[in-house]
Amino acid sequence: MSTQSNKVINIKDRSGITTEPLAGSEKFYIKGSRDDLLVPFRQIHLTDTPNANPELAAIPNEPVVVYDTSGLYTDPKASIDIEKGLPLIRQTWIDERDDTEQLAEFSSAYTREQDAQDFDIPLFDHRRLPRKAKAGKNVSQMHYARQGIITPEMEYIAIRESMGREALAQRGELPENMEHYITAEFVRKEVAEGRAIIPANINHPETEPMIIGRNFLVKINANIGNSATTSSIEEEVEKMVWSTRWGGDTIMDLSTGKHIHQTREWIIRNSPVPVGTVPIYQALEKVNGVAEDLSWEVFRDTLIEQAEQGVDYFTIHAGVRLAHIPLTVNRTTGIVSRGGSIMAAWCLAHHEESFLYTHFEDICEIMKAYDVSFSLGDGLRPGSQADANDEAQLAELKTLGELTTIAWKHDVQVMIEGPGHVPMHKIKENMDLQLEWCHEAPFYTLGPLVTDIAPGYDHITSGIGAAMIGWFGTAMLCYVTPKEHLGLPNKDDVKTGIITYKIAAHAADLGKGHPGAQIRDDAISKARFEFRWEDQFNLGLDPDTAREYHDETLPQPKAKVAHFCSMCGPKFCSMKISHDVKAAFAEKSQEFKEGGSKIYRQV
Amino acid sequence: MSTQSNKVINIKDRSGITTEPLAGSEKFYIKGSRDDLLVPFRQIHLTDTPNANPELAAIPNEPVVVYDTSGLYTDPKASIDIEKGLPLIRQTWIDERDDTEQLAEFSSAYTREQDAQDFDIPLFDHRRLPRKAKAGKNVSQMHYARQGIITPEMEYIAIRESMGREALAQRGELPENMEHYITAEFVRKEVAEGRAIIPANINHPETEPMIIGRNFLVKINANIGNSATTSSIEEEVEKMVWSTRWGGDTIMDLSTGKHIHQTREWIIRNSPVPVGTVPIYQALEKVNGVAEDLSWEVFRDTLIEQAEQGVDYFTIHAGVRLAHIPLTVNRTTGIVSRGGSIMAAWCLAHHEESFLYTHFEDICEIMKAYDVSFSLGDGLRPGSQADANDEAQLAELKTLGELTTIAWKHDVQVMIEGPGHVPMHKIKENMDLQLEWCHEAPFYTLGPLVTDIAPGYDHITSGIGAAMIGWFGTAMLCYVTPKEHLGLPNKDDVKTGIITYKIAAHAADLGKGHPGAQIRDDAISKARFEFRWEDQFNLGLDPDTAREYHDETLPQPKAKVAHFCSMCGPKFCSMKISHDVKAAFAEKSQEFKEGGSKIYRQV
């Protein structure tokens, strides 16, 4: 049935996975307080600025350091073997805490059943037995934070979020609050108070720690996953690598087709970023797609199955209560969240309160035994401008606030999912109500799309809303691709979605005045003004596309140092003229002083 | 030198110009108070909503009426002959006012020189002699408005801006201020008070009247034009048709290469939308690209040349004063406006005040004799986040406010150009200062780009800023294409730029609560929820791309009525489940009433 045009890659062959560094970039690591705490960064090397006087030496430009989500895949020194998975960088830290134990077998009945079967798909061979908190222990980063413990994960994040600090210090522009902003203690405090989360399942020791909270850099999530109609395991692993290459901070595996369990194993073992899922999707597969047949038991086993694989956060639509359903029946677009519609169907079929709501504390018990974070799903988010900020949406948001309080009682980390489709003048209300009702738990929004009329361009309709809500305080933005509402995204769509959302997140960082955020803008603007074309490409979010666009009309190598491009041509380049103006001004200033400082020669 | 991949079209052959109607759309006209006042609209025909009970008749959906900028090119009944140009729909109106006269020859020396030469390019054969105001007459729409005269242009605009009024009336949702909002008298008042302009040169009677002002629909402009390195006359005419097809409200011809005069003639004679230019570009060509050699005389002749061809608005960088230049020398990106850098170079070379500033009243005299509107250029707009809202930019903006007052003294229409590169938190300040300092003259901004780090994606970085500043009150948004900073846009880039800016403008209309703006969103959302795929495509800004994306994975005809797409597959479509929920709820509601109205069966 699939007509996907993506190249099908062989998962057993490294050649199918994208591994080269980004153009002009080099990976490097900053060591923390211990030898096994190595925080990755990417530095973009720049060419020299030619001296106006050609007899004088060119002026060097410092490399620009940027946050790096791409894992070892962009490190040429790393040995990549996706059959073995990534190194377990957090394993020692987890072991040292001495509050977990390796189990003798998987706790999930479903996992054991699957393991007993034969499959005609490649299986991940180097699977480990799961770890779980020892009896009575809570292994969440929030729990440690509230005990006053600074974990290596927190220190790692403090270094990671300090991107640009060195450059600011060099420029003598380090803000006074910068030291405070990025200390491990600040990370701990934000996590302890619930304003930020560190999604880091003890069964995903491959993950490079990162934080989601509005006092840190704005993050983005990329959704991948197959559906019943298209896509394969192989494509999904490469989509994960591809997503993180371009800047995805987390990925969600939203698979709903065949072999969900096996696909996820491949993804998690090879993912340097936290992985989220919506467990109800797989639970529904287990009951053959009949929502009515779902039960707490099936769902509970699915949570444990996924927690023991290493999923870092679960979207759980526990806010869709039976009493909310009447609020949705007169909507223009009803319930547009898959999980929300499944739970609404279940509630109505049984005429009972949602088992996600009634068993919420049971869920917390599972979460804290593996440190899985909640992403409390907005099952009643608006699917159209017409439904934005309506009673159904707001009733659910209030419920999510109540559930946050319960989760925090268990020291379980929580973020809150948000819309959706919202016109510009209603976006801020979403953010403000979320902060108030959900006690400042991080907000994680999908878009929002600021109009419904552009299918094929919903990365843009939503990128506008995402930038705004990020600026207002949303901690993580879930990307939308050009295929939204139309079909499953392919690799190109994933990249377009990621880059669009990196734009939104970075614009939000600038808008919020995040220290250091503007360093890259300043560097690219300087490169642009100095006609350092290669630097301009490499400092961009997508060097390949920038270069390709430039070369479409001016492919000659000498054009890469030319003082113009095909947009204006040589005579009409404002930047070229502006340099002449600057030089002339320096000359005139001298004359001006000599001539008695009259501004006008004739008036 | 050109390696442009665009198909080169034969301008003598209609087949090279895109003329078919948009998918699912039909052009129609609403007649005003006179037979020759026919206002174009596009109606998107919709399929019926299938009845839940298949034995009952399907429910028809009313067509959705949208604003139409595409001229006769999308009217299959029209006879298109680009060698003859468009019909002169405003000629009678202009003649009836009896305040203009046809000249015996072109007033511009340059025009007469060109006419005496032979060219190896196709020339527009059906050129008319120019019209000019009779001695002592002022023929600007602002002048008429201030006399209390409602011109046919104003009535035309009132009807055109009422898009959606019928639909709102049908739904009983016509707002109380709606009548006021769209009357011809309201149009007149807005023009008289300077809050809106109607760019409508008496020598461009082909133009379909439109208005630019913040109390009307937000408009967008597309820049076209060749540069010295690439593109041809033929491509530029098709780019104009192509731009208006997708929604460009005005176009600017920014040509800087060869045959500027002849290219412009082809464009204007065939353009249904107002055409803007930056006359200093052509003036500079006339002095062989040496800014120092520019003079008031060359510039004046260029203004007259272009006014007599029918250019509707002129970008004039009269706000770049000699005293402002020192404010730019320490900027990260200097002067990034072509016109601004040219004038700065001239001022410095001569050490004199700009002749655009000193001759501003002479320029007004020319403008009012043809009804050319000012687009006061922001020659000192920031070219980077680092330079946003700096002293140079704001000093120029203040000057533009002074010039506005002078232009209005002459009853000459004015809009004000704005930036540029501005981070989100500084956008509103731009809008607020512009309104205050420029006395509410319409603002016309380029983006702004909310970050500098995404070359190749600057339609998106700027679309974010454009949506926001449009919402804050900008009247027209100048598009940016993916090629910005990298090269001259091709046809695909032009379309991407236009669609991105239609999104921004429409999002702004929604944000501002423009009556009727949400009708199309509601219709597409209903179509989406009812799985009317064809309607969803056709109601979108770009039906072709939406259909192509959908068909990439599900090309079968039956997929166009399927209750799912490849994104989620059949079992996981939230909208499908939501319909089941709605049906189940109706059933349960009945049980609920019969069962004594207890919400929960068991708690």
C-alpha cells in the first residue's frame, strides 16, 4: 500500500544512517566535575574577515558554539553500530545511586509473549534486562532534586544550557544573573519546584540529559512513527537520527502500525534524546482497535512494557473525563486528539469515568519506579479556530492542573500538553491559564496553528503560533510538518518541520532575552555583511539548503567571496554600497573636523 | 550568466501565462451602483455533507466567497491577450472626473529617447499616450476624499472588502458595526484622514481598485523584477500573473537590469493590481551605477517617466538624511536598503542633504498630477537583530512622519515602509511608534524577520514577524521568499513567499477580529471533520500542493472520501472516532434522561 518515496535503508548497514558532521562544524565536549561527564557541543568554524587594507593580515573570527542534539552520529571519531546501540553514558550514574536493581525478567506479560514469538523483521539483538527502583524507592530526578541532591544529569544540563557563556564572557557581556542561571543548583531548584523536567528513564541510559522548562532554552519535539498505511522500521530509525541531526530535542514515537514494540526497541537503543510515546495507541492495538475493549489491566501492562524499554515520557490523556464529553459534541471539529477520542469513546461505551483518571495514582507509582515523566495530554485540544479556548479545552486544562498536584505528591515529573489551533489573539490566554492552573509545570504545545486555511503549509501556520507561545513561556514546541492533516511525513517533511520549529524556538529565546541566544545571529549577520558566504551558510540552521539556493544562480566558486548575489547583482548590493559609505564616512569625518565641524557644506 | 531553471515563456503566446481558474473555484462579479462597476470575487464550490442516515438526502454546503486578486487571468470567459493588455476598467471613471487630459507626447525626456531607439526585445505595441492632471488640478483619491467625493474606486473597494458579509448575514452573525465598516463612505473617510490609501495612478486604468489601511483586510505585496545577473522580461510578466494568482495584492517591480522601462510597460499593461517601484534604481542605471552622479534632474525625469507609464506607488527614501549617516557606521549590518545605501553614498559624496528631502514638495507636485502614492522608504531599516530599533532606524522613522505631514498638505497619499530584522519583543514598539510619529498613515513592512540564523527559510522567519506586526496594525506585508539573502527568487519561490504571506495576513485578520475572516477557516474545518477531502484542498490557500501531499501516500480516488489519511491510518483517526463518540453521546443522552439523569453509572 505504501507509495512512500523515501529510500528504504538497510538497518544492518551503517551506510543507511546519516552520520557526517554538519557543514563547517566540529563536535567537541566540555568535561564536568567527573571524567564520565562529557557534554557535547558543536562549534561552527569561521573564515577570517579580509582586512580592508590588503597589505594587513586578515582578522580571525572565533568559532560559534551551539547546542547539539545530534548525539554521536555527527562525531567522526565515534564508532556507530546501530545493531549494538549507543553507549550507556548514564549507566554509572544510575548504578552509583544504588536505588535500582536489574530485574531477572521483563515485568510486562506482553513483552514476554512477544519475546516468545518469531518475527520476520530484524530484531535488536543486544537487549538488556530492565532496571527498576528497589522496593520503596523513588528514582525520579524530581525526587532527588527535592532531597537537595544534584545529580550528574543536572550538572550535565547546567553545562549544556550555558551555551554561549564563553562567548559572552569574551565580549564582556556576561549578564549578572548568568552564573545563577546556569548552575547545577539552579537546575535542581527548577526541577524540585516543578518548573522544569528532565526526561530520563533509568532504562534509557543512552540519553544525553536535557531539560524542559521555561527558564531554559526552548526545546522542540519531532514526532516520528509508522501508521498502518505506510512506513517501515528502517525508515523510523533513520527519521530519529535525521530529526536529532537538525535539532530535535526529543522525539515521540507515535507508531500505530505493526511491530510497535520491536520498532521502539531499535529507536530507543539508538536515540541520544529522550523518547516519548502515547501508550494508549499500543494498548488499543492490543485490543484490536476496539476502544470499548480497553481496560486498566491492558493499559497498565503497556505502561510497564514501555517503561522497561526506556521510554522517557508518556502522554497520558487523564484529563478527558466523562463529564467533559458533552462539552465537545457541538464543536466544529469534535475531538481531534487520537488519545482523547479513544478515551472519550471508552468512557461513553462504559458510561464510566476514564480509567486513566481513576487509576492516576497507580500510574504515578509506575512512573516513579522508572523515572518516566508525565506529558499530560490535551485530549480535548481545539482542532479549529472555531473551537479555540472553548469550555471543553479549558475544563480539561483545569483537570490537568489537579493531576499535576497529585503527580507532584509522588515526586513524579510533569509537563502539560497544549493546543492545537488558536488564533493569535487567544494564544496568550492559553499560556497564562496554563501557568496559573497547572502551577507553572512546563507547557508543551503543538503549534498552535493560527489559521486553518493552509493545508500543505501547516508547519508555517503553526510555526507562527509556536514562536509566539514560546516567547510567552512554553518550554517545548511539538513540531508540525507540511504534511499535517494530509498524510504521514517523509524525511524531507521531517527536516522542514524541524527547521521551522528551530526557528520558532530560537526566535522565542531571543524574545525572552535568553543570555547568549543572539550570539549566533550576530555572527551570521557579520558574515553576511562581510560577504563571507560559506560562513553565512554554515552558521544557518540548514547549511545545505542555503548553499543550494545560492548556487542555483551563482554556482561559480568565486561567487562564494563575491560582494553580491543574484538577488541584486553587483551594482545594487546595499551591503557593498554600505561598506563604501562607511569608508567615505571615515574620510569625511576627518574633513569635517578639519573644516570646522559644520554638518552641511551648503544648506 | 543566468542559470535560472524557470521555463522561458514566449510572451507573444498566451500559453506561457497561467490562466486556468484555481481548483474548485469560479470567478463571479458583484455589480455596484453603475453597470461598469463589477467587483470580482472567487467562490469555492463545495460538495454535500453526506447524511449520517444514508437513506436521507445529503446536506448541501454553500460556496465560500473569497477576495480575488487574480484579475481576468482566472476567468475562463475572459479573452486574454497580453499583447493588448487588460481592459481599461477605470478609464470612464477617470474621464468623467474631467480633471485630466491626454498629453500629446510623453513628458519624460528619457521616455522619448527610448522611443527613438531600436531594441532586440519584444515591445508592447498598444501603448497609450499618458494622461496628466489639468493645470492646477489634484487627481489623488485623497484629494477627492477630502472634498467629500465618493469615487467609483471607493465604492468598488467597499464591495470588495465586504467579502463574507453575505455569509455572515445568512448565519445571523453580521456584527453591528459591519455596515459601517464597509460602506463607501467609510472608505472615503479612511482615505481622507490618511489612515488608508488607494494606489491608483490615472495611467493605470487597468487596475482593480484596492485599499491599504489597517481597518481593512491586511494586504500583501510581492516583489518581482530582474537583476543584472538573471531573469528575463518574459519571466517577469508571468511572475506578476503568478503572484496575483496566489493572492498578491500589489506587486513591486524592482528591476535593476537591462530594459527596465520596456519590462515595466509589459507588466503594468497586464497587471490587475497596483504596481510599485523604487525609482532611484532606474535613476542609478541612467547614471551608470555611480551614485555620486545622481541628481534631482535625473530623478525628477524618472519619476515623470514612471508616473506616465502608470506606476501606482513610489518607494522614496527621503528619510535618509545626511545627519543620519553617522548613526549607521557602527551597525552590525550597516545600511541594508538598496535605496538607502544609494542615497547615503550620494549625501556623503556631495556632503549635502539628500535631494529627495530637499525636493520633497516638488515630488509631491508630480505625485498629485498622476495620483501616485508615496511609499516612504525605510532606507535605514535594520538588517540584523543587533541593529533592530536602533537610533538610525528611529531617527528616520521620525523624519518619515514629518514628510507625511508635508505630503498630506498636498493631499498626496502616503504609506510608510518598515523593517526588516526585529526580534519578537521589539516588534510592537515599531508599530506603536509608527502610528504615533507618522500620524496613523498605513504601515507597510518587510517581514520583519524574527531571527537571522535561517538563510533558506526567511519566508518563515519573516512570516512570524509579519503575522505579528499585521495583527498589531500593519496594513500591508511585503513578502520574503526562501531565496532572501541568497539569490533571485524563481517561480516556485514566489509562490512559497506569497502563500506564506497570505497565511500571515489572514492570521492577522483573524487576530484583529476582521468581520467575516473566520468564515473560510470554519468551512475548511467542517470539511476536514466531515472527510470532504476535495473541499479541504480547494478551500486551502494552495489546493494543488495540498492535493499532491495527500496523494503522495494515498493516490486512489476512493481515498478522497475515506474517513482517514496516511497520517494516522483508519483505526487511529481521531476525527472518525470523534464522530462515533458524537453518535454514541446522542444515544447515551437519551438513556441518561430515561435513567434519571445520573452522570455516572458507577462512581
